[in-house]
Amino acid sequence: MKRPDGEFSQEGPAAPAGEAKKQDAGGAGLDFLSTARRYIAPSVGKALGGVASLAVFVLAGFALASAISSVKFSDIRAAMAAMSAEQILAALLFTALSYVALTGYDALALRELRLRMRYRIAALASFASYAFSFNLGFPVVTAAAVRYWIYSRVGVTAVQVANITVIAGVTFWLGMTSVVGVGLMARAGEIGAIDKLPAFVNFALGLMICAGVGYYVVWVSLRRRRVRLRGHFFELPGFAPTVGQTLLGVADLCSAAAALYALLPQDVSLDFPTFVSVYVFACILGVISHAPGGIGVFEATMLNALPSHSQESLLASLLLFRIIYYFLPFILALAFLGADEGSRRWNSLRETIARILEARE
């Protein structure tokens, strides 16, 4: 096409006005879809997640209120007083084993990130972060904040702390899904008596869950995988660490379930593998509800799922379990963090005094 100055332009023939309008409309439509995908879709997803969490919490509240409407608190106190010392000691032992396994979450994550530090620091960070998040809720915020407060003293960056939190979260969910999947397959009939589903449906659900776990293990084994969360890329562990994560998560959850199982009244005739599946399912509902420690949601699920002739005795077991597994570790975590901070301040003061004395000499 020749320009007025006699030169030839690189532009092709001008498109008709109608075509130009169609192209503009098409481009505007693509821009709108891109904008919607980037901003509106995540907002809708968060809104739906919030509604689902609220729905679970409300339904659990109604179920719990219905379950305890005829319960007398004097009977609960009597049921708690009737528990043997052996039951309480067993619950304390299994609680300790569960939290020891939880410290392995951070130890495994640190090993995967090639961060070397003393186990004492990793154990304190892991124990305190889970004790806080179990009682206060919002683990992404509370657990990460406690971890950063401890790990930042030894030079671990905020991004590395986020990596540790992500890997620990994957460990937790691998353990949960594995326990639920295997439990549904191995105890399909027994769980069917609780969830009122046919045994073959429970078995099929368990098979799909285990297949999902297996697919994830194969997926991370083929090559290094990275996921993007909040603008940051996090590298997922490979085959051997993933198997270790799964076994660690299973050990943690089985120990926690055993702590409650030891406190159950004698009339709860439920074998341990079936009970573990019910326990983990109640934990999942608690996590979905975002209630601190799944409080209310966990109790409502267990009260409606476990066969017991005495709701007072079962509720007493659940309350004592919450004290042993949640409240006592929270108090210990506060004490450990206070002692650690006091020791650090004291050492800093001693070093400062020593430097002052050296300067005077």
C-alpha cells in the first residue's frame, strides 16, 4: 500500500469496518475471560470454600446440640472420675508418641531442603507450631508464625519456613488419606454400619482414595515437581521422602487415635482399624470447618458415629481427650517457648556483660 510520501508501508489491506468491530469484540471477550479467570474465579472458590466450612460447622453444631440435649453434666463428671489411671496413662503415652511423630514432620522437611540444624530446634518448632495451630486454628497462619519465630534465629528465611510448612502439610494429608483409604477397603462392612453405605461403595471409595495417593507418589517420583502457592514455587519431595512422609503421617494419626481409643467406655465395641478410620474422618471434617482443633465438629461426628449405650461416658472420653491431646500440649508449648526465650535472653545478657568486662580490662 502506497503512502502519500511515495513510500510503501508494511501494512496489509485495511479490514472492513464490520470485521474490525468483530475483532475488537473478540479481543475484549478474551480479555474479560482472562480477567475473570485471574480474579473472579479465585474469589468464587474462596467464597464457596467459606460457605462449605460454615455449613459443616453449623450442621455439626446442630448435631452436637441434639446429641447432648439430654446429657447431665453431673453424669459426665462421674464418668470422668470413673476412668482408671491406666486409661489416662495410656492416653498420655499415645499423645506423646503422636507429638514425637509430629516433630518428624519438620525434621523430614528440613532434610529435604538441605537445612542442617539440631533436632532440638526442629522439635521445638514443630511441637509448638502444632500445639498452637491445633488450639487456635488457622494452621497456615499460626503454625507458620511460630515456625518463623524459632527458625529465623538460626538463619532460615521466610520462604524456607513456607517450604517447611507446605511439606509438613503434605505429610499430614498423605497420612490422613492413606488411613481413610485403607480403612474403607479393609473395614468396608464395619464402616458401612456407621455411614449406612453398602460395603462395595465403601470399598470403591477406599480404592479411589488409595489410587489417588498412589498416583501422587508416582507423579512426584518421575521428576522433580514444583507447585505455585501465593506467587512462590515450592518443590515437592521425591519418591523416598514421600513414602517416609506417608508412614510418618500414618504413625502420627494412629497414635492420636489410640489416645482417644484408650479413653473410650467399655461398651464401645469397635475394633481399632475401624475406629481409626472414623477418627480421621472426624478430623477431616474438623479441618474443613476451620474450627480451632475441630472443636464441636469433631465431637459431633464421634458422638453420632460411635455406638455407645451411654452418651455421658462417651462425651466424658471426648472431653478428657481434648484436655490431654490439645490443652496440655498447648500449656507445655507455652512453657517451652518461655523457657527457650528466657534462656536466649540470659545468654545474650551474659555475653554483653562479658564484653563490657573485657573492655574495662
